[in-house]
Amino acid sequence: MSRIPQLFSKRSEKVIPFLTAGYPNKLDTVNMVLSAEKSGAAMVELGMPFSDPLADGPIIQRASQVAIENGVNIKWILEIVIDIRMSSEIPLVLMGYINPIIKYGLEKFLQDCKKVGIDGLIIPDLPPEEAEKFVKLARTNHISPILLVAPNTSSERINLISKLAVDLIYCVAILGITGSENNMGNLKEYLARVGENSICPFIVGFGIKNREDVVKINKLAHGAVVGSAIINAIRGSGSSVDTVKNYIERLVK
């Protein structure tokens, strides 16, 4: 069973960091995840680098390119999850794009995710209308398919997407790419509408940077995802593991 339903069975403040697997180097990825957990992260998203990440802004695009140059691929990511699971039971979500998964083989990918201990999957470029096979296979392998909604998603569609996802949905806070500026003032109405129409918990990402953002988001939703801000901090640091530790500690205090 996925760890995700258990995590979200109780309402509490949750910080969910996004880390690009293999960035800034392959050696530090496992320790960054473990450091995130020790610093108070409730769940970790691991980005699977892709050459054309349409939903991502320049910060994560750059990180993905570096990871690709470092030789990161799906096989390697699944191998390091085995290493993570030797020391941690934190819920782990993979976020990536559909083309590399299709190349790997959708059914094989989901079976391998189950074997290594992945709890959820986010595929931004897979619309709900084309996600039936993915959702069915994910459920068969006890993995939560985390589907996306946005500010322009209708109330009826939010309800349908949540029923398809069942365990958790991901609310894009803005209409744009990751790392864009976010106007928190426009979120309240949008997330209230998600809350009224979703049958499952929902987390919020895109544009969250600091403790103030985390507090506001957790009052409106069930968790805050912080991605570009952490990746940007890692880029300018001497130690990616220490940077993750210090950044998350500031978010949870």
C-alpha cells in the first residue's frame, strides 16, 4: 500500500521538497533525500530529468540538463531509491514526463517502481483523458497516481480528476511554469473551490519559496511543494546536502 494515504489521513503542516535526481551530481542525491527527511520534510518529490520539461521554468530546466549530462536515467533513479529505502520510509514521489516512461515501458516502469518502493507518480504532460491505462496500472501496483489541476480547471473537472486520482491531487498555484512569481492573494478562492470539489487531499506547488508561503498554503491545502527555490539554492552552494538541510529547516520552523 502506498504511504501517501496514510500521510494525508491527518491534517498537519507538510513541507514537500522537490529535488532533481542527479543534480548537482549523482553522488549526493541519496543524502539530499535523507537530509530532507531529517530536517522535517513530510514527503519528497524526485524529478526525473527530461530534455524538454514543458512545465518547468529555467531553474529546473537547467538542473535537468545537468542531471542528463551526469548520466541520469530512469534505471539509475530506481536504483538509488533502493539505497534510500535502506535508511528511510519517507513517502517518495517521482515527477517526470511521459516520453521517457513510454520508452522504458509503462507497465515495466510501474512494476519496477513498486519493487523499489515508490509511493506516487506525477506526470505533468499526461492529461486525464489519456491517463486511464496509467491510473489502472498504478493502482494495480499500489502506487498513487497524482493528477494535476490548475486555476482554470472547472469545478466539475476538479471533481472528476480527484475521483480518478483517489489519494491525492496536485494544485498548480499559477498558470505558468515552475519558479514563476506567485500571487498568494489569488489562491484563496481557487483552493477553496478545489476543497469544495475534490474528494481527496490536495497539495500546492509552483512559486512557493519561504516559511510565510508554507504557512499560508498549509492553511488552505494539505501540503506545500517547494522546488525551484531549493534547486536555485543548491546551484549557488558548496554543499548540496547542507543546503537542503538548512533550507528545509527554515521552511518548517
